[in-house]
Amino acid sequence: MSARARILGWVLLVVLLALAGTLLATRTVLHNQLDQRLDTEISHESAKLRAYLASPDSRQPDVDALLHRYLERNLPEQHETFFSIVGGAAARRSAVEPPARLDTDRALVADLARATTPGYGTVETAVGSVRYGVLPVSVEGDPRRGALVVAEFVDHAAGQIDDVLGVMAAMSGAALVLAGLVGWLVAGRILAPVREVRLAAEQIGESDLTRRIDVRGSDDVAALGRTFNTMLDRLERAFADQREFIDDAGHELRTPITIVRGHLELMGDDPDDLAVTRRLVQDELGRVQRMVDDLLVLAKSGRPDFVHPGAVDLADLTVETLAKARPLAERVWRLDGVAETTVRADGQRLVQALLQLVANAVRHTTAEQEIAVGSAVTATSVRLWVRDTGEGVPPDSRTRIFERFKRGSNADGDDGAGLGLPIVAAIAAAHGGSVRLDSVPGRGATFTIEFPLTRVSTVEALR
Ligand SMILES: Nc1ncnc2c1ncn2[C@@H]1O[C@H](COP(=O)(O)OP(=O)(O)OP(=O)(O)O)[C@@H](O)[C@H]1O
Ligand SMILES: [Mg+2]
């Protein structure tokens, strides 16, 4: 069953139960009111009879005449009938023909004739139940006992109630059908975007991420559509990035492979030639190895386990980096300063980033120029930097160099792949920070990794 039919089914069931409950309650209330009204009616008749008995008009020779006179003067209302009993038998009845005759029921009449005080009762007749009141009367000098019987035809009066309930039921039925129709249409309109989301999701394979949902309005369903579209945007971007990454990597790896193949094809038998070729091939393979390693680091950088934060003593980290850097080349090595603080970070990744910066600095300086490593903290952030007094980064390359496989205009002739700075940027980003470049051409460059400071408790730092 569709969601539309299920929702509507439940709504209609609830409405139906509510309507049925209302009808039942109304019926009960109306019937109670009717019972009360009929009893009031009977006591009203009894009051009228008492008033008649007190009036001069009631001076009649016998009981029969007394009740006859009364019946002549008092006509019953609708659903009502009066008759008199004299001497144990039905005597006269009011002029209007009642729906059913009670005065012909001998047993009932005999029973009623025995009453000495006013009484009430109910009997079942061919036209349903009848509520009656019996009011005994007597006349001085007449030994016969008389009584006035006032009968109210309950079911006849109730017929009106049933008419009202019938109309109510018919109207409720019509309202239910109308509500069903309107509900069906409204549910269809509300659920249309959900159906669209479902169809779109079905159609979207890995290959077609371009489809979007047509979002209208600003309700919850529209929000669902928008969220879905945003998710698709992200997916599409991620897939495009991945494809571009693989394209770039394939392209870059092709160059060293071509070089190696070319040399191997042209290789002669001359031992000197062989030695040169072997060195070249080893160089190229070393380059490929480095590139593959760097690519693997970059490929991993989007994953949550790229960094493993722990307690890192910044002073130790800075000094250790400088110690690892020194043997790389003969330069004027310096320690710019150390932050005597323990912070939460991934120490190994930070050293890896700093060594990438150091390798760059080495590549763009000469033996007598300076390379410095330093660290510092402010109230909110950590800074780690590598500074050199080399040629600096040309202004036209400053943003480009942070992109994958992009190298600066000063990189002609070196064998870099353009993966170092993207790795540094990825490590900074994984710490919630970024890399900043300050450079004056001809005077050097400073690359600073900056990320938010998270202090570590003393206990954790000692572990
Ligand atoms: N300290 C620096 N001084 C001057 N230019 C720099 C410096 N560091 C980086 N660059 C410029 O930025 C470019 C990109 O650096 P990156 O580390 O990303 O790649 P690479 O060093 O060329 O290659 P790889 O690091 O993959 O071996 C370099 O080619 C160079 O032009
Ligand atoms: Mg580099």
C-alpha cells in the first residue's frame, strides 16, 4: 500500500470513529432529554388534574362525569393520549385517535384501576414503549373508584430523534467522503516531492550525479529536497576530485616511465654508457617512488584516520625537526625559537610537514644562506614555521604552489613533483588550521603552519 493511501486510511478511520462517537453521544443525550420531558409532561397533567379538581367545574354527580368533563376540556398533545378508568374498566378516552390503544388492554386497565395513589410506569405496545401516569380520583357519594391515565408514546417521540440522527449521519457520511477526496489530493501534493526524491535516488548511479530535485517552497519536504541536492553536490565534487587526482597522478607518473624506457631502449654496450644509464634509471625510479609515497599520503588525507592526535611537546618537536634537517645539506641552520608547551596534535604528521618545508627551503637556498625552524603559541593558536633567506617565491606563483602537481616559476630544472606543499596544507587542515606564506623575492620565504591550540592536561602529557 502506498504511503498516501496509508496516511489517508488512518485519518479517515480516526474521523469515522470520532463521528460515530459523536452520533452515539448525541443519541444518548437526546433520549435522556426525551425521558425527562415525558415525565415532566405527565406531572404537568397531574397538576392540571389537581387544579381541575379544586375548581367549581369539578362538581359532578359521579366519577365518570367528572373524568368525562375533564377529557372534554383537555386535549392531548402529539404522542400523548388520555383515558379514564371507572369501576375497574376503561370508560372514555380523549377524542384524538392514539397510535396504539392502551384502554383495550384489559389486564393493564385492571392493574391501573387498583392504584390508590398517583403512579408511573412503562409498558410495551405494538408501537414501542409507552410511559404512563395513573392519577386516581373519587367523588363523594359515588362508590366507584376512578382514575385518569396519561400515556406518552416514547418511540413515536423518539422518531424525531432518529430523524435528526439520520440527517446527522448522512451529513457526516458526505463530509467523510469529501474529506477523503480532499485528503487524497492534498496527500498527493504533499508527497509528490518525496516521490521525486525517490525517483531521483533511483536514477542516480555513480555515473550520473548531475540530476537534481526541483525544489519548490520552504516547508520540511522542500528542505529534504534541498538537503538531498546538497548531498549530491558534495558527492559530485568528491567524485570529480577523485577523477582529477587519478588523471593528474597518471599523467605525472607517465613522464618518468617514458624517460626510463627511452634510456633503456637507447642503451648501448659501452660500460660508461651503461653506468650512466643505470644511474639515470635509479634516479628516475627514486623519483617515482617518492611521488607514489606522496600520492598515497595525499590520498589518505581526506580520511578521518589521517591524523592521530596525542600529546606533543612543541619544544621537543622543533628541536627534533632541526636535528633531522641538518644532515640534508650544508646550510646555515638556525633555531628561531621554541614554544615550551605541550599541545594536542599529531607529532609525526607535523614533523613530516616541516620536513617537506625544509626540503623546499634546501632546494631554493645556497650553502651560505640561512634556514631556520621555529615554534610559538599564542593564547589560541600554535605556529610552526620554516624560514629561509633564499630566492623567495615569485609573486605570480604564491597561490598556485599549494595546488597538487603545481610548481612555481622558480622551479625550472629541479625534479620536484609539486606534491610537497599540498601535503603540508592537508596536514595543517587535518589539525583545523592552514599554511601561510610570507616571502620577499630575493630575500627568502617563510612558510608557517598555524592551527588552533588545544592544551593537554599535565597527566596526559606525562604518559
Ligand atoms: N622555500 C621556498 N622558496 C622558494 N620557492 C619555494 C619554496 N618552497 C616552495 N617553493 C615553490 O613552491 C613550489 C611547490 O612546492 P612543492 O613542495 O609543492 O613542490 P616541489 O617542491 O616542487 O615538489 P615535491 O615537494 O613534490 O618534491 C616549488 O616548485 C617552488 O616553486
Ligand atoms: Mg617540495
